[in-house]
Amino acid sequence: MIQIENLYKTFRIHRKAPGFVGSLKSLVYRQWEDRHALKGVNLTVQPGEILGLVGANGAGKTTLVKILAGVVRPSSGRVQVNNLNPWDRKNSFRRQISLIMGQKAQLWWDLPAADCFLLLKEIYQIEEGEYQKYLGFLSETLGVSGLLDVQIRRLSLGERMKMELIAALLHKPRVVFLDEPTIGLDLTAQKAIRKFILDYQREYQPTMILTSHYMEDIEQLCPRIVIIREGQFVYDGQLKHVMSKFADHKVLAVTVEDPQLVVDAGMEFKNSVYLENKEGVLRFRAERQAVASAAAEILGRLPVKDISIEELDIGHIIEALMRRQERLAP
């Protein structure tokens, strides 16, 4: 369980005056500016829950994750991870958590993964039989059993990320922090990583906090999300609530018999609005509660071969919410 109360984090940064003269002045007289990365945030994450942390670059996501992992000390506030203070960095705390950062590697570049895992086995004092069984399970599930003896630097980016996941989960942590785990990966690798995380979470029920700029990660893995903007939480609630409240319409994609069919301005539809004809697929916008009526009307008036109903892209919705000034009610 994770509990955060009134958490603040302030960084003091050097503000350099512009130009050559300003650079010279800053050598003898420096001006400092306080930058607030987190501003009084509160959060509770229940055991076994997976939470998505969403925000723009610089919003405070990684700072929060580093505080929870004990890497960074906050300016003020109270944090408890499984009833332990993260920045005390006690071994009892370290054994329960794992931090995976997509932009930073924890494995040794010139060593094969198997050697890295052996070192981690000794660090965490994992019993031999349990280690072999669990390593076999993780490597087979991720499809990298045949790559354990290959140097890390010779692996592809996706393969390296899978090895990072194995290294982070070898000691069976109860709390897992995933900071951009799929960044830079191709679509196939992203899909494999997402499937593994979802299956692992269902099987072992760790508490997870996931940050990502890929909306597919958030949509497929996180029933609950927190939207953070300029160090403050502007929304904390169910992802489906965001979709139902802020995605007030759906799009009907209609494939017609004649790809050249044009819906003219005089052809009005009572329950929908015509948007476009793109490569023989006509799109109509309909209010969420009127989708069935709109579909029936379109089927009755046009030579339809196929029809599908599309949700708005969650990425566009969250991006719009992050631009709003007020705090959103869950």
C-alpha cells in the first residue's frame, strides 16, 4: 500500500542572465530560483492496484516515482510504502520494491544477462532452487530464454527491456514502479511488454505505478489514472469515467457499396453529423446516447456494406484535460 500526504518537492536552480555579459556576471553573482516539482499532492494506492500516472514532460511524474522509490528526498510531506519510509533506504524496504526506468539501464553493458542475474541473486539472497524456477518462468514468458548468455550490448532495445524487467522482478517485489517502460520500443515489443506486465500483475498482485506517454499503455493496463500538471494532481479516478464524461460522442465508420459516394450538404441526418469520406469509409459523429438511433438511420438511408463504432482516442481526451485550468472532479 502507498500513502502520500501533502507532499512537496522544491528544487533550487541557477538562473543565468542571457548573453555573454550575463554569463560573466553569473560567475560572481548567481541568481537562484525555486522550482516546485510537486505541490502538496495526496494519494493512496491500494495493495494489488495498478495506477497510471499521466502528464506532460516536466509535470512531476518521474520526481514522484523517485521519491516513492527512495531515490529523492521530498522537501516536506509524509510518504509510506508498505508502512515504511522510502528515503530511510532500509534493506527491508529495498527488498519490497523495484524501479524500472525505460531511459536508464541497471544491467551491466558488457556482461551477459545470466551473469547480471546471478549477481542480483546474491544481493537479494535468493535461494538457488527458487531462483532457477523463477528465472525460467520469467525468461520463457518474455521469450528470451535463448538470449541469457548474450552480452547486453548485443541485444536489441526490446530484448534489453525484457532483461531489465527480469532483473527488476527476480526478488518478487511487492511494489513495482514503471517509469516509461516501453519508451523507444517498436509496436511489437510494446505489445509484448504490455501483455507481460498485465499477466504478471494478475498472477502476483504487486502494487504498481506506471508512467507513460503511450496512451495504449495507460488504456490497456490502468483502470485508475492520476493526471498531473505542473506538480499538482488535476484528476484522480477511473479511466472509464474520463471516457464517459469527456468523450461525449462516438464516431460511426461506414463502408458503403460505392467508394465514390458523396453525402451532399442537403442530405441531413437527424441523429448524427457527417464528417468525411476517406477511401470509401464515411464517418459520422453521434452523441453517445444516440449511437443506436444514428446507426439505424444510416443503415436505412445508405447502401452500407459494413459499420463500426469507434471511441475517441484516449490520448486526445487526456491531452485536452491537461490543458484545462480547473481541477477535475472524479
